[in-house]
Amino acid sequence: MIRFDNLTKIYKDSNTDVVAINDLSLSFKQGEINIIHGKSGSGKSTLLLMAGGMLKPDTGYVYWGDNNVYKTSSLKRNRLRASYVGFMFQRFYLIPYLNVYDNIRYPLTLVGNENPKKRISELAERIGIAHRLTHKPHQLSIGEQQRVALCRSIANNPPILLADEPTGNLDVENSKILIDILKEEAQNGRYVIIVTHDDRVLEIGNRVIHL
Amino acid sequence: MLFKIVFSQIKQKLLVTLMLLIAMIALVSLYVYIKNTSQFTNRSMELIMKDMGHNYNLISKDCKKIDSYLINNNQVYFPISQSDLLLKERKMPSKYYVAMQQERLVVQNTEIILSGIKPLGGNFESPEKRNLLDAVKRNEVRLGADIAKSLNLKTSDTINIEGKTFKVATIIPYNGDIDDYRVWANIEDTWEVLGNKDSINILLAFLCMHGTNLENLLVQQQILLKATTPNLQQIIKMPIAKGRDKARQSTNKTLINLFYIISLITIIVISVTGLYEVHERRREIGIMLSMGTSYLKIIAVFLIRILLLAIIASIIGFFIGSFLSIWITSSFLETNTQNISIIWSDFPTALGLTSLFAIIAQLIPVIKMLSLDPVRILVED
Ligand SMILES: Nc1ncnc2c1ncn2[C@@H]1O[C@H](COP(=O)(O)OP(=O)(O)OP(=O)(O)O)[C@@H](O)[C@H]1O
Ligand SMILES: [Mg+2]
């Protein structure tokens, strides 16, 4: 479902070129949790952004299913992303003026599902924020916000789930809740790729990729 | 969802949105107010000008102007049929004429100017486009104020002029000129009294003169007259027409410049607010784009919101501007052809232009937004 072919990304500057990713090819198995590991500056975030269709590699290809991501127009890429990829940022980035319900609903409307009540209450129930649906993001704790962000990224049932340091801001307890959900999501048949420093997340990985 | 986002954004930034709305309302109000006021003033000027009387008179080419001014016995008669030539000439700026026979007489030791008139020209088109004088009925007269006073006459009294008896139909209020000494009658009656049947010694007309260049127009007029009725010469009293033309031009010029200034301010206010907003919302925009939202949808949010504000601002601004102009001018301006009231026909223009400028102005922040790279925004901090 997701595959990297000879990816290279070089950040070019006037003085120095930074080689963030060098000729990397990877394929992934359905239902597996893939952990990307490496020291700071090794290009983990860069790789994830390229995987998510948000950063064009200098050479090489990213595939979502049969779609060569960077060979399609940006308009089509946007549409594909809405149905193929769920992306979690370290800083969740919820939309501040929409309540929890609408934050989760938003990606669903992008694929034409305007009234996904059942799906949202199901999801909210599972991650324990069902009673907070009418609240705005700023009324939630950090852990709750990250759970909403996770909910949002999987609301569409995207086959691919990408997460950059999903537990980076969380305490032990919230991390555990989140890790459990990620595990479940993988078992439900998603392709999961996580960038992390967190040892507890490392533990649940089926495969660790060192950069 | 689109409208939900629009309204949620408005709610989130209520104060900024309100300020923007108020600024837009103020600009629309100001323009509507000034436009209405100048239109009412212009109409009022027209009435004042007409009250000053005929400004375009035609006399025989063989008559010295001074003889006509003094209304003495050296005035030269010409056939009334000359006016047919003028009426037939479509290019003449006046479609209405008053044929007049005027002579000085003494009645009961009082000097009068007997003025037999016949209004000429088609049916009155509108209150504005019509003869300044109405016909006088046979055997009736209208009296100038000084004559009525000297002869001690009231309405319905009778007066004998050269053996013919007339009934006083109206007494005209003081005018402060020679008209106060006129006795207006039907021209058929004056022909009976004074002779010279089917002849007149002056044709009265009225020119509005709203041409682009007044001087030019007068020259054209002279040429046209020469071709149409070579036996006549024109006497033009133009200061009022010129004054009105100048007033009209200066309001037009003021309005057009005001329009540019207001449009520019509107565009700047909206653009700056919009740029600020794009900056404030760059992360939200980034996250939406990263989720696969099309640029089109994000642009739509911006445009729908500004359009909404433009519609509200033009409605409220239109009414504020209209009421303000009515309230201020109605106490002292008098108009005939247009009431001092809301000019509804201006509303679509106000709505259309405000919306158009709002959208144009919003395109600047939209273009700025299009240059946003979602990744750059989301990883920069
Ligand atoms: N926009 C950029 N311009 C220039 N260099 C960049 C840019 N973005 C990243 N880099 C460089 O590319 C390298 C890889 O960056 P990346 O963010 O992928 O690292 P990372 O593995 O995610 O690090 P961390 O663990 O600290 O988040 C780093 O050396 C970084 O400085
Ligand atoms: Mg990183």
C-alpha cells in the first residue's frame, strides 16, 4: 500500500547542502507498526513528510497503492491524501474554532461524508472523549487534545497512518492510552509508520528502521 | 461545513470582523451620502435656474437688441411660422418655445407691457421637460405684481385694454424685474388688440446646457440657428446655466475622485486585515491543506466571508447614507423632478461595487495564502 523507491532529499543552502535522506527504498506490510528511529537530525521528520505527500523528494518515488504520489498534480495529490493518509503531528494542530466533534468530522467532509455521527461517536467512545465532543480544543488537556488529533487522523479510515512523535508531549498514562489505540489501529489492518524517541512506543513496533 | 467554518471564524475573531464591517459601512455611507446630496443639490439648482426664467430668446435679425430689451416701438415683427422651422429641427436643444407679442401701452395712466403668448411644442414630456409658461385662456389675463398694485386689481376683477375687456385670472408674485409690469394674455387676443396678426416680436426658450463644453455648445447653437432660421438672432442669458453646469461638473469630479479614494481605502483596509488574518491562521490553513483540503475550499472560506460583510455593509451603509442625506438636505433644498428620498436605483450599484471591491481586495491575502507551503508552516516551529 505504501512504498518508497530510492528516496533522496537534500536541503540545499547557499553554503552547505544537508543530505537528509539518501537513496532510501522501503516497503511496508499491512497491520505492522513501523518505527523510524535515529538520532536528531537524521531525517526522520523529512521522511515522514515525504511519505505523507507533503514534501517532494529530489529523486525517487513514494507510492500510495498504485498512485505515484509526486507524479500527480497537486490538486489530485490533495484528494488522494484526504482518503489515503492520516497524519499526526507532534503538536496536534487542532482547528481552534471548531469543537471536538467538528474537528473529527472535518476530514470526513473532505471525502464527502457530511454527517458521520455514528462513526464519530464510535471513535470518541473508544478513545474516551465522548463526553467532550462539544468542547473547543483549548478546553481540553494536552493528552485529550492528542487523542482528538489521533481520532481525526483515523476518522476517514485511511489505510496509511503516519505519526511524528505522537507521545512527545504526553505523560506516562496518556502515552499508554495512545499507544494502545495505535496498536489497535495496526491490528485493524492499517499501515502504521511512527517516528519516535519514546521507548514504550519502540516496544510495540513490529519493525524498527534506523536512519 | 464551509459555512460552519465561515461563521466559526467570524465568531472567533468577532472584534476584528466587527471593526472591518464598521469601516466598510462607514465608507459606503459616506459615498452614498455625498452622492445623494450632490444629486439633490443639482436637481434643486435646476429648479432655481428655471425660476430665473427663459435664458434663450430669439428676435428678428433686423431688430436691435436694445429695442427688444427696452420693448419699444422699434421692435421688429416676424412671422410666428418661423417657430415651425425650429420645432422641426431635431438637433435644437430646446423642444419648447413660447411665441410672444409684446408692446408697451398705457392703461388708466399706468404703463403696462401687454404680452400675448402662445406656448409651442409637443405635449409636455415630464414635469422637467416642458414649457416654462402655460397658455393664457382667451379673454383672461395674468397680471404682474406691480401692475395689479398700481391698478388696484384682484383676481376675478376685470380690466379694459384698448377697448377689450379681460378677466384677471391670476396675479403673479413679485419677480423683481420687468415681468412685474407685464399683462399676460392669449396671443389671439393681443393680435386683436394690437394688430400684426400671425406675427410676433420674440420667441422665448430655455436651454439647460448640460454639455461637456458650454462655450462650444453655444457656438454650435449659433451655427445651427443660422442654418435653421437665418432671419433670427439669438440672445443668450447664460450665467445661471453656466453656474449650474459648473456646479454639476464640480460635483461630478468630486464624486469620481471620492469614489477612487474610497475604493482605495476599502481595498487597503480589507487587504491589510486579510493579510493579518492569513498570518494569524497560517497554522490552521497548513493543517487543513495537509489533511487534503483543496486550496479552492480555503479560498472559498475567505471570499464567502468578505462577500457576506460586503453585503451587510452595503445594505446598512446605503440606508445610513441615504437617511443622512435626506435628513440634512430636505429642510432647505427644493426639487421638482426628483423627490428628496431614497434613491433605490442606486442600491444595486452600491451592492455590486462594494462586493466587487471587497473580492478584489481579498484576492491579495488569498494570493499570499496560495504561496503558503503547508509543510513549511507546520514544521517551522
Ligand atoms: N528546511 C530545511 N532547510 C535546511 N535544512 C533542513 C530543513 N529541514 C530540515 N533540515 C535539516 O535536515 C536534517 C534532517 O531534518 P529532520 O527534521 O528530518 O530531522 P529529524 O530526524 O526529524 O530530527 P529530530 O529528531 O530532531 O526531529 C537536519 O540536519 C535538519 O537540520
Ligand atoms: Mg523531527
